[in-house]
Amino acid sequence: MQRWWAPAYTLGLFVLLLLPLPARSEESPSFQNEIIPLLTRQGCNQGSCHGKSAGQNGFRLSLRGYAPDQDFQSITREFEGRRIDRSSPERSLLLKKSIGDGSHAGGKLFETGSREYQTLLNWIRAGTPGPIKTEPRLTRLEISPSEKISRSGETYPIQVFACWDNGQKSEVTWLTQFQSNDASQVTVEPKGLVHVLRSGATAIRASFLTEVAVSLVTVPSGHTVPREKLTLRNNQIDDAIFKKLDQLGIEPAHLTTDAEFLRRVSLDLTGTLPTPERAKQFLQNNSADKRSRLIEELLNSPEFVDFWTLQLDDLLQNRKERDHDVRGNKGVRAFHGWIHEQVARNRPWNELVREVISSSGSSEDHPEVGYYIVTVGENRHADRSEVVASVAQAFLGTRIGCAQCHNHPLERYTQDDYYHFAAYFSRIKIERKDSKEGPSLLKISHPDENENKKPVGVNQPRTGQFLKPQTLDRKSSEIATGEDPRRKMAAWIVDPRNEAFAGAMVNRLWKHFFAVGLVEPVDDIRATNPPSNPELWNFLVQQFIQNGYDLRKLMRIIVNSRSYQVSATTCKENETDQRFYSHYYARRLPAEVLADAIAQVTLVPDNYNGYPQGIRAIQIPDAITNNAFLGMFGKSERVTACACERNGDVTLPQLLHLQNGEEILRKFKADSGRLKQRLKTGASSEDNIRELFLSSLTRFPTEKEVQTVQKMLNEGDSLEAVYSDLLWALLNSKDFAFNH
């Protein structure tokens, strides 16, 4: 039976929901600046809870509070406002579930009477005022202490302060999310209490609304490094590294041997093993400056150009647009040739990048447009393609891709920032003359002149707001009618005042030579992920800028440092170090380098489909070669700008392939191979043993190693079998497969 008062009650509730909500008083909490951060800190709007795309249990919030207007509607209006009880605020579902009074998958979040509880209660009592456009806007965060030299076992608090655009500052520690970059060294409680567990150096991240801040924590080991180990320096790189090691109580390793250095620097600069003849020449040279002279020789070698063309092929994602794209084969080779020419000319990095970003025309006449043909692909709207995130990641070392859908969880970039940046690409249009054979034409304009006169920008998909071009540091660009907006973006990217551009390449090169970037992941540079050695970072960035973005000069400084030339052998005082460069970090050779090394040692070249006999793997333009070996050992497919595309892990299939692979065994038995050709010379057993060691490990065998092999030769086995076993053992050793 229907109650006589039901229609009137329903009508009254409907009218109540339509009434304007009360404005926030000075005493009532701010929805945008307090309620949203409170929910974020409790994890309510995280991806594992109500922040997931479909929400949870019928309640959906924007991920980490990136859309406060949307969240306000969900909390106060959805399901007839059932989550809020304005007549009896204490009975509001939002509040009751937070204190564990009722079924809640997230459990109890805080106590009755706590500051969090009282804030939500006061907001509801005030009539749940929503976001107000005139509210103070957060400009930055400050954290105290910003740096701390601590000791194992210490506990101390940190505080966070919000700085607003009205000039005021307020403590927001209780609304801040904290996270340690290395929880094995330092942990931090939700309220900002830090616990130091062991020695090392790391950072604590603090995030509040759209801003982040970090507190650097250094914990010395207590060991005193002998002074004499900190005075053996080659350049300023060593000064910065030794200063950090001294601070942490970590001893630097001893200098590497000439043989190890020759192999290491040859592989790092040219991706090529030294020949036995070159190894003998260097090892028997007693000149004091032979290492620096070797570096100059390698920097000016054809192999250097080939190898660094490969590195830039990866970074610029030079690949076919589609596996079946015939036009792509021609375009990839043309783009590869263009990059090869830039490396050979030692083209400054800023000039090369500016030309790539601003490129237009036909891929036949301007091969550098291949960057856009791949990153924009067949997307009808370049501003919605992968090119936006690729440019930021490749040239600024910044990952903004997640901001396409929501605010960046670890950086200050918002969804608006992403689409402001995307607006620079809004006039890119790729026209193809022929879908199979013809070159692609990159045209920067709309086909209709009237369209071309319209303001440059894109529509933000969530808000529908039209956003004009704006750099990632939130500076607007005025674009004239018919002007290519990418030129303004390129000018900002390569501007010497934009240290992120120089830092991105510095970090990539440092990781290449030292195996571990100053910032890791190498292409995830952000305020919450500071470099492990800020002084070294600043020195290298300034050197790169001051030297006109000269890649060779930067490499020369790096490989001439003593820190690059120390041994990979550790001691008790540095064996746990994996971040501060006290010793050289051994790493597996890249796929192409390892393939070429095997071919060079055996003197049997590889065959790659579609390429001439004898071409080396580091010279192949395309990422897709259908070569099982290169795929197994982690060759980059260049699908994204992420450095993680190249996999340096060691796997069981790799080990089995090196031990028993048919292609490897075929090279051992080839008539034109090193083994059979060597046997024909009639050289002594000692000379043969030396040849195999020099060609594979770039060193002379020890006396014990020579005696062991000669004993096997004297036991009656065939010479070919013994030498084959020796070569097999050398190629399957860590000393061969790793740079060390």
C-alpha cells in the first residue's frame, strides 16, 4: 500500500537536490584542497579501489582526484545523494564506511574523532560545498628536511608545506602521500615518520594535489675510505664520484687492466671487438697516453659511426610502419642513411633533434619525416597518436603518456598539460601518394585554407575545453596564421635553458657506458626520481650544453675518466654498491654486438634476409629482421620510445643457444672459419692458443691456461677437436658474453 506522504516526500527530495549548494564558508573545509587530498591519501581514488575505470561497488572516483568536479557529483549527487546525509551528517555513508561502521571492502580508514574524520564531518555539516574557481591554487610544495645525512636505526619526522598563489603557506603533512624510492634502505609512515634501515642514499617522495617534492636521505656506512684511493683522478667526473663514495664510505675499485680496458672501450664506443693484431699492438705498447690515444682512434672510426647510428635508430624508432609495408623498407633505409650521415658529420644533438621535430615533406626527399610516419602511423589525429608521448620521452626523458587519460601519479603533469603539449602536433597530416610503392608526404596544414586560419589547439576529451599549445613547463606559445606550431615546440625543447633536453641524452649516454643511469629508469626523469649523484649530473649537463651538444665530446669526457676505467672486481667495501659507480658494472652484450662478435671470432659472417653477404648486425637499418638470434637476445623492435624495448636479461634459451645452437656449431666447422684456416698455417700450439684468446677475450692466455690446453693436445685428441672445444669454452664464458 502506498503511503499518503510518499509522493510529497519524493517531490521534496527532488526539489532539495535541485537547490544550489551553499557556498563554502571560511571555516568549512575545501573540497578541492582538503577533501580530495584526504581521499587520495587514504587510497580511495587509487586504481585498486574506486579510482579504477569502472569504479568499485557502484562508486567511481577519478584516478587520484584528477577531476574534482566529477568526484563532487559522484559523492554528493549520485544515487539521489545517498552517500551524504545533510540532516544528520554523522550518519553519512561516506563517513560511516571510513570508520568501519558498515560493510566496506577498503576496511577502516581512520578513527572517530581523528583529524580526518572531523574534516569530513565539518565539510558535510557545512553543506558539502563544491569546488570553487576562486580558491587558492597550489603553486609548489616544500619539504623539510629537503636533505638529511642520517644513520642506520634513526627515526625522524618530515613536514610538507603547500605554497598557494595568494602568497600563503600551510602545512599539509597530514594530507600528503609519502613513498620511499628504496624501501630496503628507508621506510616512511603515512604521517611522515621516517625509519632508516641501512646505509646508502635514496629519496622520499611527497605528493599533494598536482605538486611533488623530494627529501634526499644519505646514510654513510661508517667506513673511512683511505685518502690515497680518492686522489687518483683523471677529470671532474672522478671528483664528483669520489666525493659521493667518500660520503657513503664506499671504496673505489682499482684500475682495470689494459686488456680489459681495450675490450671494454672498443665494445662501448664501436660495438666491435678489437682484432688480435690490434690487441697485440695495444697490449705491447708502453706509452703513458695509449688509453687516451685509443679513445680518439675509436671515436673517429667507421665502426663508431655504424654503432651509434644503431643507437639513434632505436631512439628515433626507425622501423617499418607495418610488417607488410613495402614502402616502409625504402623509408627505413633512407632514414637510417640520414641518421648515419648525421653521426658521421658529428651533427650537434640539438640541431639533429630540431630538424627531426620540424621535418616535413616527402620521405623520399626528407627521410627524417620517417619519425612521424611511424609515431603518428595511420592515426587520423596526430595529437592523439603516440608521437606526443614519444617526443617527450625520447628528447626530454619524460614519461607523460599516462597523463593522456589522467594526471601523472608521480609528477606534476596534468591531463591538461598533456593536451596543451599535444596541440603542437594538431596540424600534422600524413598523405600517401601510393599505399605500396610511393613515398609518404608529411604535410603540415589542413587541406582547407579556412581551417588553416583557425586557432591552433585541441579539445580536451574529458572537459571539452579547447587547449592551445603550451610547453610542459606551462608556457604558452603564440602561433601565427599558417605557422608550423612544431617549430615553436622544437625551439623550446633544444633551448639551453631547458636542461631536461641535455639531461635526457646525458643520462642515456651515462647508462650506455656505466650500465646504470644517474636516473633510473633512464627515460623517467622527474622531480620525484632525482639523480643518484646530483653534482655529477649538473657537471655533465653543463658540459654537454657548453660544448654545443657535441656527442663525441661528451663521450670523450666519460671514457677518459678513471671511474669508467676502474675494474669490475669488487672488494668487501664496495661489493653491495649498484648505484654509485665504485666499480664497473658488468653487463651482457647487446644482441647485435654479440652476433657480430661471434661472427668476427669465428670469421664466418651471418646472413640477413634482404641484405648483402657480410653485412654486420650493427649495420642493419630495420628493427625487424626475422633473425632468431637477434630476437632471442633482446634486439629492440622500436615500437615505443621506451629504453626498455632493448632487453639485456640473461635467459636459459640464450645459454642453450650459445652452447648447442646449430648456427654456432656451423661456424665452428666452416672451412672458411678461423679454426680450419688456423690449422692450415702450421703455427705452434702456443700461437694458436694465443690467437683464440686474443680474438675472443682480447687478452693473452695465462700460463696455466696454455698448459691446460697443451696437455689436452698431448693426450692424443685431434687438434681440430681440442681447438674446437677451446673456442666453444671461450664463447660460452661470461668474459665473452659480457662487457666487464
